[in-house]
Amino acid sequence: MAEAHPVGFQWVMEAKKRGAKVIHVDPRFTRTSAMAHTHVPIRVGTDIAFLGGIVNYVLSGELDFREYLLAYTNAATIVSEDYVDAEEFDGLFSGFDPDTRTYDTRSWQYAQQEHTGNSEAGTHQQRETASSMQHETHGAQMPGFPPRDETLQHPNCVYQILKRHFARYTPEMVERICGVSQEAFLEVCHAWTENSGRDRTTALVYSVGWTQHSVGVQYIRTGAILQLLLGNMGRPGGGIMALRGHASIQGSTDIPTLYNLLPGYLPMPHATDHPDLQSWVDKVRQPGAKGFWSNADAFAISLLKSYWGDAATAENDYCFDYIPKLTGDHGTYRTVLDMIDGKVKGYFLLGQNPAVGSAHGRAQRLGMANLDWLVVRDLFEIESASFWKNSPEVETGEIVPEECATEVFLLPAASHVEKEGTFTQTQRMLQWREKALDPRGDCRSELWFFYHLGRLLRERLAGSTEERDRPLLDLAWDYPVHDSGPASGEWAEPSAEAVLMEINGYEVATRRPLSSFNEMKADGSTVGGCWIYTGVFADGVNQAARRKPGSEQSWVAPEWGWAWPANRRILYNRASADPDGKPWSERKAYVWWDEEAGQWTGHDVPDFEKTKPPSYRAPEGAEGVKAIEGVDPFIMQGDGKGALYVPQGLIDGPLPTHYEPVESPFRNALYGQQANPTRKQYSRDDNPLNPSPPSSEEAVAVFPYIFTTSRLTEHHTAGGMSRYLQYLSELQPEMFVEVSPELAAERGLVNGGWCHVVTARSAVEGRVLVTDRLRPLRVEGRVVHQVWLPYHWGTGGMVTGDSTNDLFGITLDPNVLIQESKVGTCDVRPGRRPTGPALREYVEGYVERAQANDGAPVVTADADAVRASQAVADRGEQA
Amino acid sequence: MTELKRPEQDARRRGRGRRRKRDGEQSMVPEAEFTSYYGRPIVKPAPWEADIPAYMFFGGLAAGSSMLAAGGDLTERPTLRRVGRVASLLSLTVTLVTLIHDLGRPSRFLNMLRTMKLTSPMSVGTWILSAYGPFAGLAAVSELVDMLPEGNRRGVLRLASALGKPAGMVAAVTAPPVAAYTAVLLADTATPSWHEAYRELPFVFVGSAAAAAGGLGLLAVPPEEAGPARRMAVGGAVLEMAAEQQMERSMGITAEPLHQGTAGRLMRASKALTALGAVGALLSGRSRLAGIVSGAALITGSVCTRFGIFHAGQESAKDPRYTVVPQRERLDRGQPIRYED
Amino acid sequence: MAREWLGWPVLRQLTGRDFLGRGPAVRSANTDEISARTETADRVARSVCPYCAVGCGQKVYVKGEQVIQIEGDPDSPISRGRLCPKGSASKNLVTSPLRQTKVRYRRAYGTEWEDLDLETAMNMIADRVVSTRAETWQDVDEHGRRVRRTLGIAGLGGATLDNEENFLIKKLFTAMGAVQIENQARI
Amino acid sequence: MIGKNSLFGPIDPAVESGYSDPPARKGFFTDTSVCIGCKACEVACKEWNAIPDDGFDFLGMSYDNTGALGASTWRHVAFIEQPAGRRDGGSSAPVDLGMPSIRTSDGDTAAEEDGKPDFRWLMSSDVCKHCTHAACLDVCPTGSLFRTEFGTVVVQDDICNGCGYCVPACPYGVIERRKGPEGAKNVGIAQKCTLCYDRLGAGMTPACAQACPTESIQFGDVDELRRRAEERLEKLHADGVQEARLYGHDPNDGVGGAGAFFLLLDEPEVYGLPPDPVVTTRDLPRMFNRATAAAVTLFAGAVLSFLGRRR
């Protein structure tokens, strides 16, 4: 956190000053570790084993926050009798289909609700469309009142399942898998549990390297289980904090430029599942479920109205048919492979530099070299714009400028001070930026670019009678423009505030801005581009532009910017009060029920219906918002409870299970199943994987070391905003590789000298930094070396160097299709790498020795276990 | 490929400093343990190059020459007077050139006269030079005027000629500070081997100045007029060598750089040449050749002294050892430098 | 001339309280005029740091239509006026001479960049979108499902784009029938 | 005119320099125990003062690639890695797992007999000390370096002629003459931290302190900062951080106390700071005395040379 979010880290230092204990779990000793009381080095890719160990510590010692657990989580909920845990099936849950490598999830459901699960075909489709991402606001949508056993004794209640599932995650096992001493591990256990309960809360903070694993979602799930067990969710000083790495990356998922989502986490319709508006909306709001998703029709129709305005009517399903439909995986990595295969013709890069920033840089660049046209919009001439004349592949001869047909348009972009608009920061807070001055020369905002591109497209198609052009021609695209700006007349800059107003939503008839998503209607009378952002323009005021000094308001600072939803700063904060609505303790009072006033009140906007008392119980047959009871804080979940066990929405299992990284020198100590069996894998010759057990020892030994990557404080991701600046470049001027003194001795590496790191994809070189901040770990009884690399360099900028992301292949988490780019195996050699065509020969030599192209099996669990797991699904079919 | 310092080896370079016993010379103090930041210097060496030691040499030469000239004038040694005056003017010119050339902004040379700072040896020296220079110059000019045919000495030239003697006297009186202040210039720094030499360095420098000027007299003046030059040379050489010996004893560890590398070679050359020159001067008698050789040796010896001390200081600044060890030792003795009322 | 003479620091040393010439006596006229450049800024914009997602407040000072300073906004309850090295380098980012300010065009098989007028570039891009879209349009997929889309046009956006920009991008891509729009958020 | 403590000892430097009724002395207290090594101070300083880059050199010194304070680095963050490392014997056998307060799997606790972490990564943002007795200022022959009304020491770029004398005079190696291509900003002129003299005049905080995320760099009245430093030291000592110590805060020390002082976690030289710095001009009177004696000796010697028999 001190490395990548130094200013956020001031609050950790503040807490430390007040006596908080700071624990840092990280493979290497970073600037954060330097400030922590305890640094726990861990083998990369073993976090589930580590956190699972703590879960086991809590459960076996009955250290959970029982009152919270019973009232607010699904601990008491009873799961289907058909469910079989990964403990039984060698690392597979019940219902596994080895052909599609997906699960039939019907056995995972709550008792008597098996029908709400997916067949394996459904789960396969879910994986292709990364549908778990909808759960950013969603939660599972299942019938609201599953059977419960409040004594937690039922063998199939979630609590007992959890207990059994994590029983083998003992301190000894943690030590064996993670390389963390039992003593260190127990220190973390003690600290976490002792600092949780009525009077105290513990915060779990992760940076999004956690997501870049083939089991990334389950990492976070394990954290969530722990925080729910200890009663740390929805409470001040608690929670799980994702420290995201880009100014508006939260905003980029809320109002997504993602293939599988529409604004507000509405799913992009799928050709099979969502042939019409009704089926689409019903899929979002499971009939019978509790919670606010029951209003999904209003959210969806308001969005369609914001897209197609007057053309969207009840008669034409509000132009639902205009939305293109998904049929599978259309994610960025699939798309890049399709580029290599010649299926994609045109590509827009908008402030993004995949040539350096995405996994498997070579594939990225070869893909771009096979386009018809490429539009790059950036502040600088980044590597993704100049790949055709200056890239590793030009050196190796794989890209020859005279033979590369890609037309490239490099359009200069406006910087953050040269345009107005909102960023959504990592706590879901929107902050408006005032424009300071006009951009220079041809620099323009994306708003300008897309507004005018849309205008030009509509002009060109104006007379078209093609049915396919209707969505463009009917598009609501008449935004007001500024009088002044970088250009005027027909090329003027559109008003970002007008767009924000459309995002907020308004009444069609009066154009009155909506104040809350509760005002949205499903009858076409309201427009609203992103329902969760409704309220940002409440009362016609740009609430994101509020800047009441922090020193002049409460510590929650509700009048600075605006946080979705409804300016709530802590989600699910109903849980900060006990079931009766009283604060758990004075010290941790946040939101509570005021009996006299008959409403919820507190420091924050209550994340609960304001006047629904704690004593409210749903009438028989209630659904939707009415079904949320006074003790259901998790109002977006179908049962109103925090999910320790997740029956729906996850591809790889209802509970987190330790799998080894896809590239690992170690056999999974817990199960026969080596790595995530449901991971998204693209097995092609241009995407070879380093071998892992159970492949032959000789093959695995070709890449004996583990490497991981992360950021440096002094640079920003792919370097497009840092390598071009003198003041940042001088602080970290060269690509380097951190190695332990032991590895340096083993491989003959010299501090300040050169070395190179090799995988089946490429070899990258850097200067050697020998440091005790990396130490060999003892795992499974043998010593393993980990090396660390920053990934900021490329061929452009004031300081240049090899790109670390060239080392990674493409393997994705099945839930959200994010790549595993935080862990891999490698070889490390002294000296510089070969150059020119010799580089490819060199890497191919490694591929051959490691038999990396031979497609090692993904399903490595015991064959009987695989059959037994599949049999559960078959039983379900027959039933 | 150079091996850069390994953090854990060098962040705390606790351990024995590098052995520096080249050419069989023993360090004067035992090697001390010390810690540094990757072996990097703490204080910065002066951004000066050959200009400054050259300046110090020529300043000393000018000062000594002016005194020889004045003495020659008073004792009717015209060649000695002439050589002294001309040499002082030439030296003075070189000092000015070196001084200006050494500046980062030569065009702002005159800012030197903007203030009169008693705390700044350079400012004080500038004013001393300002006092000395015109008179030394005038004396030399009068000498040149005197070389003109009688008929051409008119007006201002005649005045210059007439002022030669008094100007030469003033120059001789203001000359010693010119020779001495450069020692303070070096000593008034945090450069270990300069600062620690502050007690004796002025004597080394005036000795060196006398030796050089005397040497020049031996070299350029016929033996019959060179007696005072010889005595000045020998006296200067003896003073320089004695003061230098004493200086090294009082400098502690910071004397080491005087024995190492370029500085060591220069200082050894300086000692040899100065001793040789002094002995030669004593024995030269009426031999012109012996006078020339001895004089040249003394002049070269003086040059070596200036450059040697200059380099020793620069080297002492570049090695943290000479900054850390003396300070650490006084701390460890419980005797940090503290103000006591 | 007289005034210059009277301003001679040596005189001031001798006549004032600064005999050693350390303070007032040696100040230059320029020094007496020094003030913070932000004092004379034409305007200050309240902004937000463009690097990580902490969302630190920034104040952007503009003078003569140039950014003359960017620094932390002490009013922000998030950052309290502080910035990390990247945030502190924001002025370097926006005023860098390396910034691209002109459209560059590389034609197919070209070996060098060429210049292009912005409007021309916009029109060329629009033409390419129209034709690629027409060429790659699918009303139904290979299984006969209605998809009405193109898989010939893709996009990848950084996560430093504004919400408003993302909204227009997604809206236009959706209307174009292009589904392969992605973001750093998946990387 | 010349006070008793003009060259050494506690004084109020602004008053001593001839300001009547100056504002309170301003300075920095840099608490390295909370420095996270982010280098925001280095960048904020450069942005505000428009300092050129200091070269793009990988130094292999942990995360320090700017090396030291200099003409184009007015804030410098030092990084010191202190492992217990391979203790006696220096074997390269598999070493302990943990870094701070972590034991090895084998239960080897030798690394931390005193219960202290066996590995530290120290970071410290260094800066000009703005000495009470500033050698750079005192040796400056042009009056370019001067004492401001805030008690700080600043170079006047329009006066400095680049004589370079201040460079070796500084006991901390702070000030430096800027090298660089002819015509670049302030090339040939001595450069160092001004404690943002221009910002102070406008009532603003110096750029580095303004940016510092963790309040490692604190700006304020020197008296107040000294008090805060003492409090912080007591707190750390109470928390068992016995190695904490203040550096440069004592008005009786060799430079009369620094306007910018530090809380360190190890000996000063570990951070590249001199352990017991002294302003060189403390000895100046003695130096001039010796020089006078030498000059008299020279004069006397010259006179003597002309006495005696003529030959």
C-alpha cells in the first residue's frame, strides 16, 4: 500500500500512531513491510491456503462473532443434501464435468432449491461471459427464505460445511504450502481475531494484484468469509478494501467499458438467455428473491431510454433488440487471439498500452500487427502506437514494417486538467474535476472524440435504410456543447455535465433530475444511464463537485464528492448495529435505529430503508424489497444475508479451495487437483505454459524459480504516464530484477550487473538488485527461490527496458476472466538475453526442453473422484 | 561491467577500511572501523580544477617576487628588482586568469567586490589582492617603462616610472598576506585534509612561496645579485618542510591522503625537489648552472606542494572515511564538539 | 549612478546592522521581489489526481493559459493536501514536451509517421468504422441466434477515463453493435 | 556588530544577521521513523523549483537512484537495507523465513534475541540543514548566499558567480555547483534547497512538506518543531525503539543547531550524514591568526634574506 498508494497509506500510519498493529503479508519485503509491525513473507499464489488457515483457526477455536454470524450471515442456512465438498472429491466439488471443465451447480444450492442452480452448460456460458462480475452489486439471487438451523448443528448447514471444508488448513499445512512459519502464522491469527468483535474491527486491505490469479476471485472470497465470521463487514474500521490502481477503475466497471456489462452491472444480453426484454430483466431479478434487484426492470428500461430516447417505447421493448448479443467469450484476451487469427479488423486503444501492460506482450503486438486499422488515443507515443517500427518483434523479425498492413492513427488526448468530468475513486466516490485550461494542438478528450465519431457515423448513415443502422440513427446523441474550448462550431467540446446528468437520470416529461434510483420507473417515463449513480445530480446540483473542506465536517466527510449508492460511505452499514438496531458498542457506533424518531440514523447515510424497524418481519409470500427483514443488512443478496457459502455466481466452487498457480514447481499438497480445474485456458502454440506437476520432474525443473511482479511507487503501470516524465524516470531509471543473495550465488548474479528471466513466452533482461528483502522459502521441505520484477518498462519514453508482462502466458480466472499475471515459473540467468532472431531460438529451446507445448492435463484429480463428482450431476439430471 | 555496491554489504560498511599501504608507506594511524552510506562521500569536494592550485602557486610566487624586488630595489640589486617585479606582474596576471576561469559564471567576476566578508577567506583574499595587485602592477609597469629609451618616458609614463619605488614598497608590504591567505582559503572548508591542516598550512604555504620566489631568483638572477634569493629559497624550503612535517603529525587520519595516489606522488616529489633545491642552493655558490637547476627544483617543488595538498584535500572529501572517523572517534570518546558558554 | 552606489552592499554592511554581510545588506533587488508564482495565478481549478484510485485532491494553477503548478488540495478529506511522487509529477505530465500534440498517421506498410489534419483523421476513422462494420456485420450467428453485431471492431480503454467518457464509449459501441469493448478493469 | 556567538554557539540567526523583528525561525523536522520512501518530496521539490533531472542512472543502492543531495537534487531519500543476514560463518544455506519478528520454520530464534525485527529497511529524506552557523553562507564572497528573515539560508541566483567555495565548506555535502550544458537553468551556479523561500513569503508550506504523505517531513517554527521532536523521541523510546535519536536539533552542536533536523533510527553516518559536524568557520579566527603569523614570518624572512653579507 505504501508502494502503490502512498497517500492512502497515511491513514495506516495514522492508525499505527494510535496503536494499531499493522501486518503485511507479501512475498517480498516492500516499503509497506518497512512500516509494518510484522511482515509475513509468503510463497506467491498460496493466499487461499494462508487465509483458509485463519478461517480454520477461527472455526476450530469457535472464535467467530456468534451473534453477528447468526443474524447477518448464511451460517445457519442448510445446503442441499446433494452437495459434496472438495474434501471428498480430491479437490473437485460435486457436479464436475471433465469435458467442459465446468460444474453443474444444482447440488450447490440451498436445500430444496436445487432448481436454481445451473447445468454445466449454463455454467460454461457463465464463464464465457464473466457473469460473476455482475455480482459487484448483485449477490446471489435465490429465493429469499431458505431453511435454516439457528443452532448451527445441522450437518449440512453452512457453518458445519465450512468447518469440514477448512479442517485440513492447519498451521502445519500453512507452513508446508506457504512457507510461513507456524509462529508467524499464529501471530496473524491472534492479531486478527483479538481485534475483532463488538469493540474492535479489523480491516482487510488488498491491492488488485490479488485479482490477477487463476483463483483471484476465491482469494477475495476467503477474505470475505473471514471478515463475515469475525463480524467485520458493514462496520467502521472493518470491511474489505480493494485498493484499485487507476484513477477511475471503479468507475470503469460501474459504467463499464466491458463487453459483458452494461452500466450499473446490468448484464449484456446473451443471445440464448435473453432473447427479449422480459427474459433479460427476469434473469437479473430472480423472482422470489429479496432485495433491490427486484426493481431491475426500472433500472434497465431507464438505461434503454437514455440510449435511444424517444425511439425507445413500450411497444418496441424500449429498443432492447438494438443491443448486440453475446454468444461467448469476447474478452480482451480472446479478442487479441482473434486478431492474430485475422478475425478483428479495427481496434481502438483509449489511454491503454497493452503492448506493455497486458499479459503476453508478444501476442498483443502480433495481434495489433494483423489489424486493418488501429486508433491509439494517448498523451504520448506509447509502445502500442509504435509497435510496427519499434518493438521486440521488429528486432526478432516477426514484424517487418514494410510488410505490416496495419494503418495506425495516433490521436493526442487531453490530460486530466484539460477536460471536465468525474473519476470514481476506490471507495466508490465520484469527484468532479474542473477543467483548468484548453488542451494544446490536436489534443482532445475522449468525450470529444466519441461524440464526434458518433456524429460523423450518424451523418454518413443518415440516409441508410439498413436495419442494422437503426440503433445508430435512433441514438439519443444530441448533447449540448461548450461555446469555448479547443474547438468550436460543429467540432465543439460536448458538456460532460450534461452527460453526467443523463447518467443520473431525469423525468422525461419535466427533465427534473432524479434524486434516487427509487424514483426510476419501468414505464419509460424516466431516463437514467446508470442507476447506481442516481443521486449524483440530486436537486439539479452536481453533488460530485462538492468540496466542503474535510476539516469542516465530520470524520465521514459526507459532503466531499458523492459516493454511490445514495452517498453511502460504508456499504451494508446496517450491520454496524446489532439485530435490535443498537450499536454493537459505543466505540464502534456508526448507524443505528432511533426508536423515538422511528428511523435509522447515524454518521453515514443508512444503507437500509430509513423507516423499516429492526423488528420488521416479512409477510408470507413477500418478495423484493418487502421481503427484506429488519435484520437483513445485505440488501442486495437474495436472502439478505452475508454469504459465507456462495451457492450461485461462482464458477469454481461455492467455497475457496487452495489450488496451485497454473505454473508452479510444487504439487498441490491438499488435493490431487493441481490448479483451478475451471480456469479459462487458451491452448495454442503461441500461448505455451511452463510445465507444473504432475508433469515430469525434468520438465518442471527447466523453470525452477517462481517470479512475481508488481508496481513501484515511482512508476505507473505500463509506464505511459511515468516513463515519459523526467522527474519519475530518474527515480527508477532502469528495469531491474530483485533476487536473494542465495539465488545470486546459485546463478552467479552480480548486483548492478545484468541478468535475464526466461519463460516459455519470452526472455526479458534487467539489472540485478541483490537484496535480502527477498528470501528463499522452505516449502514442502525444499528451498524455493522467488524473484521479483517491476513491469513498467518498454521501448518508449525517457527510460527504456524490457517489458515484464512479455513473460506471462494467458490463463484466466474463470469468474471474471482476469489473467494470472502475478505468478509464474521461470529461469534466471546471468548476463543479457540474446537479441534479434536468436531470442526466439533461445526461448524455443526452453519450450522444447520443458515440453511446454504438449498440453498438460488440466484435470489432475483422481479419476474415481472425477467420476463420482460427475455422478452427482447426473443424479440431479435424473431427479 | 562494474559491480555496484551490494546494499547489505555496503549500506553499513562496518569493517576495516581499504588498506592503503602503497609504495611501502605505512598509514600514520591504525585503520579504523567506520560506517558509511554505500561508501559514498559525505562532504563534497570543491568543484575546482588545476586553476586553484596554480593560482595558489602563482600567488605565492608573485608575493615572494614582490618582496625580492623591493629588497633588490632597496639594496641596489637591479636585476633582482627587475626580475622580481616582472615575475610578480606575470604571476599576478596568471592568478587573475585562473581565478576567473575557475568561476561557474566568469562574467560575474566583479561580484567578488560586491561585499567585504570577513568570514570569507575568498572575499578577504580578493580585497588583499585588490590592495596588492595595483601596486605590484605599477611597480612592474615602472620597470617596463624604465626599459624604454629615455626619450619615450613622458607624462604618465614618467609618473609611473617615478612611482615604481613607492609602489614596489607597498606591494612588498601587502605581499605576505597574499601568500598566506590561500592557506586559510583551503582550511576554511569541511574538506578533511584541508581543514585539519589549518594550524600549519599557512606556514607551509608561505614557506613554499618563499622557496619558489627564491628559486626564481636563483634561476633568473646572476649569482652576484642572487644572495637574498638564495637565502629566501633555503629559508622558505626549510620552513615549508618543517611545517609540513608538523602538519602531518597534527592531522591524524586526514594526513593519509597526503601519502596516497596522485597527492602522495606530488608530495613526495615536492619534498625531494624542495630538499634538493635547498641543498643545491646552499652549495651552488657562484655556479650559474647549479643556481638554475636548484631554482627550477624549488619552483617545481612549490608547484608540487600546491597540487599535492590540493589533491589530498579533494581525495579526503571523496572518501567518507576521513569525514566519519575523526567525528566518530570524538563521539566515542564522549567529546563531541559542543558550545560551552 | 548614485543610487547604485548607495546600494553597494559594502556600504550597507558598514552602515546597517549587518556588518558581516549575511542578511539584509547583501540581498539583491530581485530577492526582495520574490513571491510564490501561485500568488499571481489567473485561476485555480479543483481537480483530482489521474494516477491511482485513492483520488487525491489537486489544485491546478493556471497563468497565461499555462499550468504553472499542481499541488495537493488541503481541503480533501481523502488526501489532506498530500501527493505521492506521481501525483507530485502531475505538472510534468501535463506540460511535458514529449506529449503528442499533433495527429500522427502510419499508412499500411509505412515505415514512418506522417502528419494528418485532425478533421481528416476523424473522417478517415469514421469511414473505416462504417466499412468494417458493414463488412463484418452479423444479424445472426452460426447457430442462427439473433445477435445483430460486429466482431470486427474492438476497443480497450484505460481506467483514467472519466465516467462520462466511458458512458459515451459504451453507448456508441453498443449502438454500433460492437461488443468487444474492454477496459483496464479486466487487466 | 560582531557578537560573541557570531561564529559558534546558540543564536537567533535572523537577528544575528541584522533583521530587526524577524518572523519566527522556520525549519523542517524530518521524522524518518515514518518515512515510507515514496520520494514525493523529491518530485514536489523539483516541480516547484523547476530543477532539471539529475541523470538516469541505476545505482544498485536499494531504491536510491539519485544518490545524494546536489545541485539538482534538493531532497534526497536514502534507502538502507539492514538484514541480520548470513550471520557468523556466512553460509549460504537456506536462511530464515522471516524478516521482522518472524522466526524460521526450524524455530531458529537467534536472529532476534532482543525481540527486535532482524531486518530493517530504513528510509530518510535528507535536505539542506539551514544551519544556524552556515559555512556556505559565511564563506560566500559575493553575498549571494544570505540569511532570510525566516532564518533560512538561500542562494541568490542573480548574484552567485559560481566560485564554488560554498561547496567544500558545507559539512554535510549539500550545496553544489550545477553542471550542465551552457544555457541551461542556473548552470555554473551554486544550488540547494531554499526551504521554498518564495512560498514562505506567501504563507505557504514548502513543497516537500506539503506533499509528504505521512508527515515524515514536518514544517513549522523551529522552536515548535524541536518540542515536537522531543515528544516524538520520548514516545518512541517509551515504545521500546531505543535506537531512535535526534540529529541536528541541539543549538549547542557544531553548527549551532540545524534549521532542518531529523529523527534517525541509526547512527547518522549510516544515512550518509556526518556524525558530529562542525561549521568550519568556528576555527576561522585561529586560522587568520596562524595566517597572520605566517605572513609576518614570511615578511621577516624576506627582510632577513637581505641582511648579512652581500654576495
